[in-house]
Amino acid sequence: MTEPIMDADDAIERALLDAELPPLLAALATATGDPALLPDHLRPTTVNPLMPQGGYSPAQQDEVRALALATLGAVRDGRLSFRQGPADEEEMPATGRFLAGTDAGRYLPLLIDEVATRDDPAAPRWRKERLAPDRRFHVVIVGAGMSGLLAGHRLGQAGVPYTIVEKNGDVGGTWLENTYPGCRVDVSSHLYSYSFLEHDDWPAYFSTQDVLLDYFRRFADRTGVRERIRFGTEVLAAEFDDETCAWTVRVRTPDGGTEILRAQAVISAVGQLNRPSYPRIEGMGDFNGPSFHSARWEHGLDLTGKRVAVIGTGASAFQFVPEIARTAGSLVIFQRTAPWLGPTPHYHAPVADGLRWLFRHVPGYSRWYRFWLFASTVEGGLPAVEVDPAWRDGERSVSAPNDERRALLTAYLEHLFADRPDLLRAAIPDYPPGAKRMLRDNGVWAAALKRDNVTLVTDPISRITDHGISTDDGDHDADVIIYATGFSASDFLMPMTVTGRNGADLHKRWNGDARAYLGMTVPEFPNLFLMYGPNTNIVVNGSIIFFSECETHYILECLGSLLRDGHRALECREEVHDAYNEMIDAANRRRAWGVSTVNSWYKNALGRVAQNWPFTLMEYWERTRVPDIDDYHVL
Ligand code: N01
């Protein structure tokens, strides 16, 4: 709800110093209906987040602030009023084009969906009681994380009965399980949120774990989804019955018993990063002290004054090491592969007071702000990770733009470690930018590594002993070992047994190499839909919540078509699935993560990239708008 403006000019002027100016103009033009607020000479020249304020010159920034002050002052003084109700959808393309440039033409439908003037344009446009009121159609969703909650909400909106089965005692998935100190998301808060439920008042530019968990909890409560969740219940097996075209889902109940649920469709929303991965290191069982995985943080264990060993330097370690380094007696970090660091000075910053004031007082500003962020991530860093086949330095960089990126990021590391050549040598990655997840950095990692009580070890671990960790250069005694060794991302849908048509076994079919059509459907497994399934992870562009929204839209469209046409099930055609996967594989081979030989969770044991989506967000959005029923056998 927008608050009335009561503040004096000088307070508004101060708030405007914190404004992101291009989307502010868009919001003011939309709220007042005055196109004069979008003059040609104030069109931003870029949406690149590395170029502040859309490339405005200082004079242009002053002009925008003056325009905004005049408009907000006029509203305060009653000489102008903001329009009531939703903004005019017809104006959206022009405003979107003003912000995102003429190239935005292709992206406009997607961008408008993201910043829609209507409350929730992506809500299903059908209801079961209209399409098939008497038909029994129940859906089982596995997992109550961000994706499962969304799927439940959408089914509820369509009037389709559903049950969510969740092994944990609460919602939130990864944001419930990962509670290590310093845990936060590395995608902007205004993007890492449902498009229809943005949060005007995010406390930080990048939300912390507790804030996100609270967001998903409140979503589950507010939408009524929580009432449909069976907590403490784990799916053991799901089996498709060829005769009835229905699924039998066997679950373990909280009391240890088993129960059968029946469903016409099953949606797996278990995610890719839900099963901690422990390394295989000789002697792991010999260690005398406590040890735990970063996703199973032992909060009861006080690390103050302890000798702590951390294995791994991925996104998780990167966040908790600076936190625990402050109190640990000593901290030894075992690094196998150095991460690239993306400079993000405001990574830990609270959202500036002025920006928050503007979100509260300018109707639609937070939406246009989201649009602005979104426009910059539609392609994101993709152009810089595309492989140039003529480029000959594959393990350093994969193209001229990638090499430029490498030079910029190396310069950043040189700046961070200027006073510590020993750490600098260890910090410069020997693989191309984009081959692994780049980590957002505001300098706290380097500061932690430079502490007197912290040691970075790059010698390979040879074994774990009863009193610590040994490498070729000696023994490192430890009281506690923390495994920051990531997740078994390739083990999609493990450890469930999933049996499809004619007794087909999903894990046998995959044989460690999971594939699906659009990441969602698999031949021989009718009416089984996967969310955050194979090849739907993004490395350098966008927010994974966007993918979940595309997936729920597509799944709901499929289910709607079944109900409308009186069919029982959809089964992906083998040839459609295969052609799609060939296309995905070919594209992934032309990305930095596909050609580099560096370790990463993006490849399965066979070396295939089974996790990543190699294209733009637009491409996934387009492919998931309207299911082509010819892609499926209709049962
Ligand atoms: O896991 P990882 P993570 N000996 O797999 C090392 C998301 N996430 O939990 O690089 C020694 O990235 C391994 O070494 P190497 C995000 O998508 C997001 O940190 O394989 N070391 C690596 O350093 C992220 O990408 C956020 O050579 C061993 C580390 O362990 C994904 O989750 C925060 C080893 C594992 O890193 C996973 O991140 C956290 C061994 N035997 C997570 N085995 C944010 O939003 C493994 N390693 C910020």
C-alpha cells in the first residue's frame, strides 16, 4: 500500500539521492499517466548493472531528480494525484521500451509479465470446476521449498486438489536446511521473489536466509498452501499404473509407518541442491572430534577458540568463513579450486533508507525496479561465457569477451590481495570465468583470509586422521571439521524409486545421466513433472524463481489441457525429448562450463552438463508459454 507523502522537499531530495533513477521515471510516468516524464533525452543508454543509473551523465541524473522532486512535491501539495487502481497496460510497452532500449522489443512480453500492472498475470486462467467438475484429479507435489509451494499455490488457484509431501518439519527447502552463519542469497532480493508477490520492503539488497525463510513461511500461510502439506513425511516410491493412468505414491509417515497416496499427476519439486555431498577422503571415520556438513550446521557447537578445519571454498564456505573466523581460535581452509569473485560492494548492505522511502511512496516503483533488474539479467553474463571455437586458450578463457572478463576479475583480485602475494597466487583461478559459479564479493573473504588466525591450504588433502587433516606439506590439527563440500546435484530425485509405464525405472533409465524435456517431462513417465529438473539451473543470468514460475505455468497448462480435452495423461515423445537434449548438450558444449575441465557440480559423473540451462531466460519463457500437445503421446 502506497503511503501518503507528508515530507518536506529537503527530505524528498535526500531520498532521491538513493534512488535508482531510470525505473523511478518509469514509475512516476505510470503513476501520473504523464508521458512527458519519459523524455527522449532521458532514455537510459544501458541496462548493464556495472554502469550506474543506466549510463546517465551527472547532469541527466540531476535533471531526473529535479523532475521527480517536482512530481512528488505536486502530489504532496494536492496539485497532482497518483492514479488509483492498476496502471494502464497499453502504456507498458512504451514505458518498457523507454527503460530497456529498442532491443527490448522481443523481451517486452516477458518483461511486462514480470512487472505486470495486474496483480498476477501468470495465475492460471482456468478452474477445474469449469473444465471437468466431476473428474477425480489429485496432484501430489514432492517438496515444500520455493518451487513446491508455488506449484501448490497455482493448483489451488485452479481449484485442483493437491497434497504436498515434505520430509522436513517446515516449509522453505534449501532456506530451511541451510542455516550456516552468513547464509544469504546472491541474487537481488527484488528478483529472488515471486513475480506476483514482491516485497516492497526488503531489508537488504541480497536477502539473508532468515528473511527468505520468513518470506516462504508467510507465503505458505497466506495462500493456505501450508494446510495441504504433510510435514515429516518422505516419498519412498512413486509408481504409475498403466491401466488407470494414475500414480501410487508410497510415503514414510512421521511415526515411521508407510502410507499410500493416489494421484493423477506427480510434481517433483525436490530441487538440485538438497542432498549434502561428502567427499571420499581416506580416514574420514577416524577423526576424534565433531564434524558436520555446512547444510547441517551444528548450532549447539560453540566454535569460539576452537581449531576449525574447513574443506571447500564454494559459495557456502565463502559465506560462513568470514563469520566464524572472528571467533575461532584458528581456521584452516582447504582449497582445491579457487573461486572467481564478482565485485559487489553492496552485497551485505541494507537497502538505502531513501530507496525504501521511495518504494513506500511511489506507486509501482518496486515493480519497475524489479523490471530494471530483470532487464539486466535476461541475458546477464551469457555473452561473456560463450565459447569462440577459434579461441585457443580454453583453460584460461573461452573467447575475447571472456578474456576481458578474466582481466577485470584478475585486476580485482590483485587489488584485494595487493599486500599478500602468497594469497594472490592461490586466489587467481586457473579456469575461465563462468566455468563455475562466480561468488559475489564485498571484500570480506579476502579480509578473513588475511587474518592472523586463518590459513589457506592449497596442497591436496591426503587423509584425515584422528586429530586433523594431513596434506603433503604436513599435519593440520583440528578440533572440528566442517565439510563445505556442496551437494549431490547430479542425483536427481534420489533416493525415491520412480516407476513409469510398463515398469520403467527412472533411475535405470537415467543411469546417472538425468535428462528431461524442458527439464520437466520424461518419456515413459506420463504425468510426472519435474521442477528445477535437469538443465534448468542458471549460472550467469537471472533468478531460479523465474524458472519455477515458468515451470508451474507450463505444468498447469498441461493439466488444464488434460482436463479440458478429457484425456488422462501426457507422455513426452522419445524423439522430442532426444532432439531437445541434443540441442541442450550442443549449446552447453559452447559455454565456459561445458568446455572447461575444472571440477564443478554442473557436470555429472559422465562429464555431461546435466544441470545448466545454456540459453537466455527469454528462451525458456517462450518455450514454456504454451505446451505443444504434439510433443506428447496423449493417453
Ligand atoms: O558447494 P560447491 P556449495 N577435497 O559444490 C570442495 C548454491 N549456493 O555448497 O571446486 C577438497 O560449490 C570443492 O572443490 P572443487 C550455489 O548455486 C548459493 O559451496 O570441486 N575439496 C568446492 O570448493 C552454489 O554453486 C549460495 O575443486 C573438496 C566445495 O568443496 C551451490 O549452492 C550459497 C572436495 C564445494 O563447493 C553449491 O555451493 C551457497 C575434496 N574431496 C550455495 N570435495 C548463495 O546464494 C569437494 N570439495 C550465495
